Amino acid sequence: MRLSRAEVEHVAALARLGLSDDEIDRLRDQLSTILGHIAALDRLDTAAIPPTAQVITLTNVMRDDNERPSLPREAVLMNAPRQADGFFEVHAVLGGDAEDA
């Protein structure tokens, strides 16, 4: 299946791409090749193949959740740009008072 120049220009317009004449010609060939590969796959009989969302088995790669001592509060807050009463201080994200300069 060979795409027309107008079809490539239409797809480029949908994607909001400004393409030069050389780019349109190059993409016309590339997109036509891709559609040819898809057409070849479409001719395969896949009726006996069950639908799958994942082709490989999924396994969790999480480590065990073991309790251990945390860093001291002073070390954690040492490089904080702002802190108050032993906590990180951040600007309000949704409304609130004006930010401190």
C-alpha cells in the first residue's frame, strides 16, 4: 500500500507537524513501508492464539520490607532549603498565603 502525498500531509497536519517537501517524500516512503509490514501481519491467522496483554511473565522485584534505623533528623534536614520545628517547610501548592521572599 503506497500512501499518497495528500495522506501524508493530512497526517502531518493532524500531528501539527510542519514538513518540508523532502520530509514529506521521505515519510511517504517510510510510512508506506510500515503499513506494508502491518498488512503482512494482518494476513496471519491468529484465531488460535489467545489474546494477551503481556508476553512475558511478570514478577515482583521488590525487596523484603525490613525494619532498620533511619537517618538522624539533623542529617536529613541539613541540606533542606527551609525547615521549621524539625520538619521540611514548603510553599503552599494550592492557594494559601503569599510565599515568603
